[in-house]
Amino acid sequence: MPGVYAVGDINGGPQFTYISFDDHRIVLDDLLGEGKRTRDDRVAVPWCAFLNPPLASVGISEDEAAKEDREMRVAKADIAKIAVMPRPKILGNPAGMAKFVVDTKTDEILGATLHCVDSQELINTVAAVMRLGGTAADLRDGIWTHPSSTEVFNGVL
Ligand SMILES: Cc1cc2nc3c(=O)[nH]c(=O)nc-3n(C[C@H](O)[C@H](O)[C@H](O)COP(=O)(O)OP(=O)(O)OC[C@H]3O[C@@H](n4cnc5c(N)ncnc54)[C@H](O)[C@@H]3O)c2cc1C
């Protein structure tokens, strides 16, 4: 119905607070802005289950990439074995793993799943790089603070 908007969980999309927030931005832009904002702008939308440690993911999985016949490499490691990432050990919570699916031709990150301390933050960095057209090398070769969980990118990719 023209002029009637459904924002948030009620509209049947992914049910997350940040999706509701983005819905509101789309409506606001439609009512008061340029009306250009759409749900199609949503690229690389991450999610996180706040377990201990948190489990976060973005993009497609290894299985999904295989179904799309993507030429890929999978970079993964147990968190406890990543020498350049001491922060989880310092915090006494070195459980979990990190996994990245990377397009071998373009070095584009197709997806990532991180089950570790701070993954609710790390996944947003991965999502930003994916959105901005960056590569796995951008994350791997990045200069990050120490000791930080961000060093997972140096150690795994
Ligand atoms: C247990 C749980 C954990 C969650 N954890 C996360 C998480 O970690 N991260 C995340 O991003 N999302 C999480 N979510 C999802 C998130 O809470 C929702 O996606 C988000 O709140 C949706 O926002 P909304 O504004 O669409 O709806 P709501 O936040 O549900 O707001 C709807 C409002 O409308 C009011 N209302 C309902 N009927 C009427 C009526 N007839 N008249 C007037 N007012 C009415 C309600 O009282 C409510 O205040 C979680 C949800 C649950 C249930």
C-alpha cells in the first residue's frame, strides 16, 4: 500500500537489530532524502551468535563457494595455534577457530567464519573489506595493534 512502510522484524527479512536500523535508514531516505537507498545496498552482512567465545560469520561458506564452482583456497587455523595472535591466550580464552574462503583468482574474500574472542568485532572488519572491494592480502598485510585479536588476519590469511 503506498505510503505504508514495514520496518524491522515485521517485514519478514533477516531478524537483527542492525537490519531494523538499516530499514529505518531506507525509509528515512525515502521520506526526507534522495530515495536512493535500498536493501540491495546490503552487501556482506555479518552475523554473530554471542556464545563464549562468540561465533561470527559473513559471506558464503566453503560448501556454498564449491556449489558456485568458485576457484578458492581455504585458510583456517585453531586460535590456540596462531602464534602472532596472543590476545585470546592473555584473556584466558584461546578456544575456537578461524576460517576464510578466498577466491584464488582475485584474492577476494568470499566468506569468513570466526569462533574466537572478539569475533563480533573482527567480522565487521572483514565485512568492511569485502564491501569496499578489498582483498585477503589487504587484511593479511595490514599493520594492526598488538596484542589484538585483529592479528588473526596476519596469522591465518
Ligand atoms: C532473545 C533474543 C536475542 C536477540 N539477540 C540479538 C542479537 O544479539 N543481535 C541482533 O542484532 N538481534 C538480536 N535479536 C533480534 C532483535 O532483537 C530484533 O531483530 C530487533 O529488536 C527488531 O527490531 P524491531 O524494531 O523490528 O522490533 P522490536 O524491537 O520487537 O520492537 C517492536 C516494538 O513494537 C511494540 N509493539 C508491538 N505491537 C504493538 C502494538 N500493537 N502497538 C504498539 N506497539 C507495539 C513492541 O512492544 C516493541 O517495543 C534478538 C532477539 C531475541 C528475541
